[in-house]
Amino acid sequence: MLKVQEIRELIKLIDQSSIDEFTYEQDGEKLKLRKQSKKPAETPVEAAKPAAPAVEHTEAAQPAPAKEEKQPEPVAETQPEPEENLENTTEIKSPMVGTFYEASSPEAGPFVKVGSKVSSDTTVCIVEAMKLFNEIEAETEGEIVKILVENGQLVEYGQPLFLVKK
């Protein structure tokens, strides 16, 4: 099967070409790459949900007399953080669509934390796609100043995962 770097190169080539879809098959394993349309993308979870029948929308729109709606209480963490100085920072982006994992296993500690020093070959996370766990390397040098995604979160191709200050 192709190595992660080869897949990254394929993604870049397809992104720059007029090809909308590419399929590669070797030894019974298949890799399929497809460009996103220009319209806003749905998350894979939303795309997998079947459309609800109109009856359910009608019932959901009617208020339920037995239930009381509670207003969410403001939490200190939900208030906007002051903008940090983001000059001289580089984004580490996801080279593929998949699930972001900060560690190699649930028992292990994260590959990197805010404040961790990274070099170009430092593994910063894993992105799982189609049951394949792909180690993602920093490909830059510096210090992690911000982790932009949560552990277990679905990520898109090109989505920023970390901010690194040089």
C-alpha cells in the first residue's frame, strides 16, 4: 500500500489538476480520493444521516407541554479568548479526511501538548481513515502554541490542527 507521504503527494497533484475523483487499487486494497465541491461541506456524520420524514419535522416543531426548556448557563470557558499574537506561526494541517487522535492509544499520553517543541520529523498526532492509522508529522520546527481540534474529532483535508510558533 502507499505510504502517507505518497498519499499526500497524490492529494496535492489531484488538488492542482482538473480531476474530480481518483481510485488506486493494489493487492486488493483500494484508495479513493475525491475533491470537495465548492459549496460548504457537510460533516461525514451529517451526510450519513437519512433525511427525516416531514411528519417528524412537524411534530418536533410543536412544543411539548410536559417538557420545560432550560436555558443554558453561561460558562467561563465559552467566552471568547483574547487573540494571541499569531505572527510567525505556521499551521500544521490535516493531509486527509479522518478522525484526529492526540495519542497512539487511549492509555498513552498525547504526542504533543501546548509548549512542546517540534521538529520536522516529530509525530504530532494520528489521523485514522478507513481503519488505517496515519502518523502525522509536524513538517516544521518550533513550539506548539495552540491545538485547534479535540481528540476524536472528525477532520477534513487541509483543516488546521495545530499552530506552531517558529
